[in-house]
Amino acid sequence: MLARLEAKVTDSTGASAGLNLTRASLDASCKYPWARKEGMRKFGCYADDAAVFDWLRIGAPGERTCLEEQVMDWSDDVAYSVHDAEDAVHSGLLDLAQFRSASVQEELVAIARERYAPDRDVHALTEAMGRLTSLEYWPGQFDGSMASLVELKTFTSYLIGRFCVSAQIATQIEYGSEPLTRYAANLVVPDEVRDEVSVMKAVAVKYVMNRPGADAEYARQREVIAELVHGLTLDEGRSLEPWLKPTFDAATTDAQRFRVIIDQVASLTDVSVIDWHRRIVR
């Protein structure tokens, strides 16, 4: 996306070179700094991306991620854990008052341990749940009033600050308060704070991802994407957008042509995927 699909600059051949970001910026976006490998589900680049990937990893120690990527990864965890819970409250899927129920806490701890913190024991995660529900800003019943909206927003802001500042302080204790960049340090997140985020992520699993009807919705979304990719493959490039058509026409292998089709689908928004599916899939 950053070095190929987003159109800002082109290389000497006229092909897209993405957003023209620095090596450090691209490296910071690389959560899985290794190429695709057989049997490995998560990876950072395809073989077609090897040139730019090798360039952005110059000087990097093995498969280690840089500090900036670790910060982005933690920020993603924090935002996901807090805002999914906030959205669930807004939509009526979640009542935060339920969290003080022993049975609900047990279920959330079990989900957190299974999915996010298998190396942590039940006691540690239960304590994390207790710390969260005993916070001064833990909201009460949400009724949609201005007061409850303010209370919920205060809660989310407080949690984000709690999780982020804890990591900042722990990292500076370990590495000092001078500016830290690239491979000069690793982000340090206290175990107790990771436990709290794991519990909050479990909330999203229970009340958002596993809500009634969610599995069918996700299955249909996967089906739509698979059908669109198949339809574009049968279409032999005729429906591709003009900026991708030359690359498809110049491709000499099925794998190269398939990559262009994947790039086309990856560049679409959620709404445009539905429009394309309606037009291409017959």
C-alpha cells in the first residue's frame, strides 16, 4: 500500500513508487519484517516487493522490529481495546456495569488468556480485571444522556492515557529520557498493563466479534471478496482501473497477473467492493 498502491511518485519506468516515504517510516510500518514463507500465515512482503523491502531493512538487526513499529503496534492494541468497547456501549451491545459480575469476569479472563495472553496465569488477569473495574472513571449505566456520554468519553480518554503513559514511563526508566529512535531501544510495557489491555481486548471479542450474527456477517464478507477476485480473474483484466491495466498487460505469468488483481481489490473501499462485486460477479 505505502510503496506500491498509493499514487504520489513514480520510478524511472513510470511505475508507482507509493508515497515516497523515508526508510524509517516504511520500516516503522512493517509489523512482520520478513518475506512470505511456506506455512507461515503472517508476513511482511510478497516476493514482488523484495526490492523495496530489502532497502527499507538495510541495517536492521535480523527480524527485529524498530521502536517506532513497536509504538504503533502498542497504539493499535490500545485503540482497538478501548474504542471497540466504547462502540459496543454506544450500540447497546455492552453494559459496563456487568463487569463487576464474577461470572462475566471469569469469561473475559478466559478469553483474554486463550487469545492474547497464554503465558499469563488466571490470577494475574483476574487482578487486571479488578484494577480496571475499581478505577474512579469506570462508568456506570449508559443511558444515552449527555452526562453518560461525557462519562463514557472520560473513561476512554483516561484508559488510553493510562496505557500509553505507562509504556512511556517504563521505556524511559529502562533506556533514559533522551530521544529514542529506530533500534536504540525496545518499547517496554509493564506486564500488568498488558494484562489490562488483554482483558479489554477480550471485551471486543465477547461483545463485538462474537455477537449474534457476527460469524455469518464475516463469512459473507470473505465470500464477497473471494467471488470478486475470482470474477476479475475470469475477466482477464478488462475491468481493472486504468492505472493497473498496463501492469496487468505487461505481466508474463499467472502469478504476476493475479498479484495485479489482488492490488486492485486491496485498493477498494468497503463500499466500492460491494459495487464492484455487483458489477463483476454474475
